Amino acid sequence: MRIVQMLPSLGYGDAIGNDVLALDGAMREAGYDTCIYAVNIDSRLAEYGDRIKPVSEYVDSPATTVIYHLSIGDALNRFAASLTARILIIYHNITPLHFLYPEFPCSLSYSLQGRDDIGLLGKKAVAAFGDSDFNRRELVAAGYTCPTEVLPILIRFPDYEKTPSQEVMERYQNDTAVKVLFTGRMSPNKCIHDVMAAFTYYQRVCNEDSKLFLVGFYTDTRPYYPALKRYEEQLGAKDIMFSGHIPFDQILAYYRSADIFVCLSEHEGFCVPLVEAMYFGIPIIAYDSTAVGETLGGAGLLLQDKSPEVVGEAIDLVMKDPALRQRLIDSGRERLKYFDNERIKEQFLGYLKKYL
């Protein structure tokens, strides 16, 4: 049976791209004839050879099943809806309009069109999967009458055992400062400004010997990133570091150096960095919004209030209470079992058999 994956853009190192590649590997192991088709393909994925092809080379056939990854408004969404192939949808969520800037009309268009395309693709889908129940419920609310299921992102945990950047490790291995970490794209829905405000309170009131690592790219997030830099000056906090886009080994080093992970995002369809923090044994403080609480599954300190005072005092509590800190780390390790590679692979392959 031929089953292919299709999406507008296949990136290197991002959550959706990693999920697509991992699912491709699972299908190949199971003996399926499979391939990945994308409009935009990151040049760093050349090592995958003919496993990844431009959409222009796709030949439509009712004998083929297309797993379509929906995460943005794009002309490819309507192309997929017109195919004679069977369609399975994996929905990664689409950033709502109110988190985007009017200065960039193309991003507004992507959001608006994407929301319209959810329903369009629903008329075609044999079945649809959200990588969280939050995402699955959005599909139902959009009118999906086909079966809907939850399929968590397939995370390639062996990648995290690669050697971290020795330069970064040496820079912080003897540093006694409390190191607060957030990883993810510097975009408004991630509410980096709230993390900065909470850290400033913690540094000023609780522990001046502290650092904040904001690890993620910001080159396409204007005007949000410049606003964050201005906000940094207004806050007057010391030792806030924006990494920008960095190699994977440096990301690993920041995870291995961090003392606590703080996520105050207001819109997440899944939030892979939460799972990554669990993997590295970092206690987590997070704001209860969208899919965040679902992904945590009790494996962190989940807050209903993200005011700087509340978050700052929570950081201080976790850092000063060894028993609480250990409970959060242990609960993260227990939660990781839910995201076990073999369990998710079995679930995914079971869905293929169920719906095809």
C-alpha cells in the first residue's frame, strides 16, 4: 500500500518537520511504500535523498493515501482537498489571528485562510488526528464528521543523546547562577514578554544570581523581537540571553545547563519543549492554556495566574524546596512514558490499519 505525507513546508529541526520524518521512518519500518512531498524543502534535509520530493512530482491516484499535515493557510491545502487520493489529516493547529501583527498581512492571510481550510479539508478526510485533544476538539468544532483521534507528536528521543556543544557546556558548568530556560520561536503567542517580566521579578526580589536563556529563532518575528529588546531595557533585568537560531548541539547544551523551565505561552497545539524539558530532568512551571496542561499531564507546576509575582515566587519555591523540585522531575519522567516512541508508533500504525 502506498501512503505518502504532504505539507507546504518541510523544515529542519522544527516540531512538525521532525514529526513528519519520524512517521516516515515508522511507515518504512512497517513495510509501507512511502514518501514525503512538500512545496518548500529545507536544503539541510538533502541527506534524506529521494525520501523527500517536491509536490510537483506527486502523481495523484485513488490507490494512494495522503497523510496531510495541516498547520498553516496555503494553496496546497486546496490542492490536497482536490485529490482523488484518500486523505488523512494530522492537525497541528493554526495560530489565531489575534496573535499576529497587522504590519505583516501575509501572516494574517495564512491564519485566515488556514482557518477556512480546516473545514474544506474536513469534507475530504477519511479520518483526522490532532496531536493533542485540544487540536482534535478544534476539528470537531470546525464541523468534522469523520472519525477524529489523538495522535501525539512522534519525538525522536535518541537525538537528545547526541553530544552537546562543549563551548556552551564549559561556559555554564561552573556557573552557580539559577538558570531559567524557555525554548521556542520568539513569537507573540509564546508570550516571551511574560517570561521576561517574571524572571525580572525573581531576579530582583528572590535571587539576583540568576540568568534567563531564551532559546529560539527570531529572524522572522518582527516587530515582536525588537519590542522584546526594548522591553528588556525597560525592565532593567540583567543576564537575559536571546540565542537566535543556533545549532542543535547548542540547544542540547542549554537544556543540560538549565535549572528550571518556564512556559507562559497562551497558544500551543502541543508544545514539544515541555516534553524535551521532561526528558532532560528539568522541573517545569507553565501557564495553563490551550494544550499546555494536557501535554504536561500533571508533570509540572501548572499555574492559573501568570502575573510576574506569582511566577517569580513559584520559581523561587521550586528552587528552594528540594523535595518539590524532585517531585516535579520524577513526575516528568513518569509522563514521558506516554510519549514513548514505540507506544506512539504502535498507535499510529494501528490507526493506519483501522482507517485504511
